[in-house]
Amino acid sequence: MSRGGEMVYIPDDSDFSSFRDQCESLEGWHCRYNKAGVTVWSQGQEESCTVQKIKTRISCKDVPAETLYDVLHDTSYRKKWDSNMIETYDIGRLTVNADVGYYSWKCPSPLKNRDFVTLRSWLPLGNDYMIINYSVKHPKYPPRKDFVRAVSLQTGYLIKANGDGACVLYYLTQVDPRGSLPKWVVNRVSQFVAPKAMKKIYKAGLKYPEWKRKHDPEYKPWVYPEQNTLPSVSLAELSVQHADSLENIDETGLSEDHLSTSDHEA
């Protein structure tokens, strides 16, 4: 997503508009899954399947768009619903609607776990909302030995209000996982991992209002910037995270038969 590939920048209206168009367009996308209100599309050649784009959509009845927006921002609540997350935290604030953060996630065993450092930006547009990110390098958060540092080329959410108290959620991601992955992993992402993740977010949205009432109900720094106490980060401290400068491991020989039983749970 970074312009020219070298300069770190904060996304502007044209970036958000382009992201929205990608979410809503069907041109060039191939449907890989369509069941129970969840649709998954992919874009890209099979030969470069590890970095193809994946897009998912789910209709969320009884969850207003602003509630889902809060769910996706609230790192304290994320621990409640994101079972793939190992750790997440905010590193620093760039502007009132942009920050830098860290996220690590459990890959299905026997794959190595991955982590990211990303520049995240968000934009409320009337009743709709967008959150987008891409990978950056921060000098104080270099790659760790216990994780494979992956690269988000472009990842984000579009939340569209859909009638009274309902919304539609799009999730679009293009990630370089750093590694030559077996074909079954890519198929598994579109057929199992992505639909399951979208259903989890939907359920999290249903439960969030009750949880938030008991946990700092007035604290929403993504809505009220004056509540943000993160240290300021300068764009000059950051650089674009290029995939080719990171470890690249070969996991193509790993078999799906080695998946732990917990990875099969729905």
C-alpha cells in the first residue's frame, strides 16, 4: 500500500476510497466459499498463492456498525474473542486517527507463529467505518527469534451500516507470510480460517455492549482522541517493512496430517 514502496505515510482519503472500492467490487475476484451468510473471495495467481488477496464478507444482524467498529479497535476486548492472538499492544500514536501497533498470532501447528508491526489508520464516514493497515519497521521492535515476522501489504475492514441496528462487515487482506507454504494452508485459509474468523467477530459484536458496560464504558480513544495516552511516534522513526529483507522459511513439506486437534475445532 505504501506509495513508491519506500516512504512511510499516513493513508489519505484516496487510499480509503481505493480500499472501499476493492471491498465492494467483484471484478477480478473468485468466490472460494459461500455458506451461512459468509462469503470468501480470492484474487491472484495460484503460483503466487501465498501472497494472493483474500476478501471476506458477513452480514451481522443485531450488531450496529459503530459497535463492530468499537470491537475491532478495543485491544482489551480482543483477548476475549480472538483465540488466534498471542499478544497485541499499541506502540505509539501518529495522529488522531493513526497509530503503530504489534500483533502476534498462532498459526496452525506445525507451522511457525507469525507477528507483525503495522501502521494502522481509521476513518468514520457517516454510518460506515474503515480501518486499514500495512507493515512498517520500528527500531525498538525488530523481528524476534520466536516468531516469523510477516508482512501486511494491505489489510483492513469496511463496516457498512445495513438498516436499523445491523451491518455488513468486509475484511480484505494481502499478507506475505514469509515462507513457502504448503498448498493446503492456502486452501484452509479460504475454506475454514477466514469464515471462522468472521463468525467470531460477529459473535464478539453481539456480546460487546454488555462487556463494555463493565469495563471502562466511557473509554474509547479511537472515538475520543483526547483519551489517547500513547507516546507520540514520528513518521521519521519508521520505514517500510520489505518482505525480502526478512527470514524466508520453507514449510512446503509440512503435512496437514500434523495439525493438532485444537486446530480442527470449529
